[in-house]
Amino acid sequence: MKSFQRLLAATAGLALLAIAHPAEAETLRLLTWGDYAPEAVIKKFKAETGIDVEVTISNNEDMISKLRATGGAGFDLAQPSQDRITGPQTEFGIYKPMDLSKIKAELFIPELLEAAKKNTAVDGKVYGVAHLWGTSGMVVDRAKAPDIKTFADLCKPEYKGKVSMRLKRTALLGMAFAAGDDPFAAYSDKAKYQAIIEKAGQKLADCKPNVKAYWTGSDQLLGMIRSGEIVASEAWDSTGFKLNGENASINFVAPSTGALGWIDTFALPAKGKNDEAAYKWINFVMKPEIAAQIVESSGSFSASKGSDALVSEKLRKSFQEAFPASVIANIKWFPAIPAGLEEMEGKILDRVSAK
């Protein structure tokens, strides 16, 4: 009897402790791009699942750096571009394979889902599934610079001090394609690739007098275009769509040599602690009505099937103007980056910056 009474007392004590110290809310630690996790979507997700979302804004280079430094710890879900997975995974082991049985495949555009699965596979295991997609090319005020059709056109003498670009690999690759080279085809031949990007790097260096400023954030770029300080810039298509809604003469212009196409993915960091919450977030944000909210926030279109029909008419028109069928057919999709190539590119870009 005394043992039973002691058990009752202990149980009551534990209940009181639980009331006094409620369990911490479950949290998903998300490493993602700006505008990919709008506050309204986070609130809806918590209301549906009870899970908090802790967002860390990042980019491809920073994601790799953060996850490499921790061996894949510190986050439960990351969103690298599809071409930034196989190299870092092979070299550093910063991700874990996806359990595709926990992904609601019916929510995805099949072609984009399969493309991301193929391009993020290592040793037969898939490390990423598609989320948002878009392209890099140019944002142009066509009333002021109607003849800008390629990256090389940004360097025309008449645009001295009137253009911008981000001094990253997209500008380097865009300049390579403008010179008639195919850097993607040379990925497997480092010597050939080095020669191509060296030439493109020299073109970027020669173009410096035309650059008002190298942009590092979207607000900076938007400000320069809105104020008329620049007439064109290397940029993402989403920037063009946003500005087109304000000024019909400005929009994204795909280079005649082809826009550079990307797919941002969902990937599981190797030492993430909450895979279940990660899968719940993936399936939640791929619902068409939720995906459309993220498209409006980010300006980039989603791999969610049917979401494009739910975005605003303004955004749909900007997209249709910039991407007729012929432009879509000419997109140069980023292939997976072999280990070592970004280091080669970084040295060239550092030299361009220092000149």
C-alpha cells in the first residue's frame, strides 16, 4: 500500500512539474533564401502542425560554408540550388539522402521533380527535391537601353557607368556564353574550363568602367534601377518581374545566348535533428495555394503543380512577356558543379574585383 501511495505521489509530482515547465514547442530550423518562407506561410504551418519555423537567410555559398563548418549540423532543412549538392556532398558529406516515400509526389510538376532527383543523385541516392525555379539573365529598362540582348552588350561604351552586375559566377558564366563558349560542356575538362572562364574574367575586367556598382543585395539593385542610376543589370528574373509591375518598360530580358536556369531544392543536412518536421514543411509549402503565396513573395515560380494558376495576373503577365516558348526552350540549365570548379571561378572573380 505504501508503495502504491508513493507511486501516486510521484505521479502527481511529475504532473505538477509538467504544468510548471511545459514542453518546448517543436521547431524546424530552416536554412533558406530571402522570401522563401513568408511570415504568413509560417503562421499557417504552425496553426496546422504546431511546429515553429526558425528561419536563417542564406545563399548557396553561405549554405555550403555553414554546413561544412558543422559537418551538416545546426539545421533541419536547407535549400541549395540543385547544382550545388552533388559536389559538396561528395567532398564534405553535408547532406543525408531523402526518403522519397515521405514526399507527396503528386504535388510536384513531374518534369521538375525528376530533373532535381536526377541532378542531385549520388551513388543512387537522391539528396534534393525541387522547390522554386527561375533564371539569371538581365533586367533592362528597354526605353533607355533597347539594344541590350547579351551580357556582352552591358559593356558597350554608351553604357559607361550605367549598368550593374553581381560579381559572382552567374556573371562569369553569362559572359562566357556571350563570347560563344559553352562552359557547361567543359565541366568535365578542367583545363578547357579554366581557359573559358579566364577569357570571361578578362571580359568582366574590361567591363568595369561600365559598372556603376556591383550589387550584393536585391534592395540595392532595385534602388539603382528605380532611381535611374542604371539602365540594365545582370540579375534574376524575379527582380525583373517585380519592377515590371511598377514600370512597363522594365522587365527581365533573357540573353539571346540563353538564360541560365536554376532549381532551388529541399535538402536534409546530414546532422539535422527533425527530419519529420522537414518533410511536413515540404509537403505543406508544395500545396498549390501555399506555393502561390511563396511565388508572390519571392517572384520565382514553383515546382508545385497548379500553383502558377493561382498567382496574380500582374505576375503572370510579366512572366509570359519575358518567357515565350522560344526563350524557355533556350534556357541553359545549371548542371551539377564538379568539385573544385567554384574555387577556380572564385580566384578569377577576386582578380576582377581587385583590378
